[in-house]
Amino acid sequence: MRTKYIIGFFAAFLIFALILSAGYQMTYRHAIEQQSAQEDGADVKSITAEGEAVKETDEKETDEKEKDGGYYLCELQGFVVVYLSDRETIFEMTEIPVTDLPLEVQHEIASGKYVSSQEALYGFLENYSS
């Protein structure tokens, strides 16, 4: 009688392991298919942790926009956020609360403060990040 239970538990464990591995294979294949479909699609944008916006299909076009367009400092959920010149693509999210800024700067950010160069942008962020 005891042998039957041992065989039953072993069979149940084996079936569970097979179902688990089959589910893993299915999700892995699905993820690979999504990744390859995303690579094939054009006009895909991503943002890296360093805050550089990259257009995977045409990096030169993004570099030209960044150089020519400048940046906009705006408010998002109470914090300062840096947008590219199109005012839609987030270049960098900061941890600078808008309420910690001087009142004049708060008004400028509320209306979208324009910064022409990356040096000026990082100068502003360094001044108010402490």
C-alpha cells in the first residue's frame, strides 16, 4: 500500500514538473516573439536610465533634435521633469520637488522653462538638486 502512495506522489510531482516547464517554455517563446516583433517595428523610442532619448531606427535624427531644439523643464506629479524640444519625450526625470524651488523658478517651470543647451540644463539641475 505504501508503495502505491509513493508511486502516486512521484507521478504527480513528475506531471507538475512537466506542466511547469511547458509553461516556462511557452512564456519564453512568447517573450522572444515580442522582442523580435519590436525590433522589426519602425519608429520605436526608448529612454535609458541616464536620460538619453534614443530612436532605435534613426539615432542621427534624435541627435539633431537634441542639438537644435533644446530642453523644457516642466512639472510632473510635483517634480521637475526635463522634456526634449517636442515637449512630449521625457529626457530625464528628476527628484527635485517643485515646492523646494524659489517662487520665480516655480512659475517658470509651470509655464515650461526653456533651456537651450545641455550644459545649461545640467547647471540648473546641479544648482537645485541639493
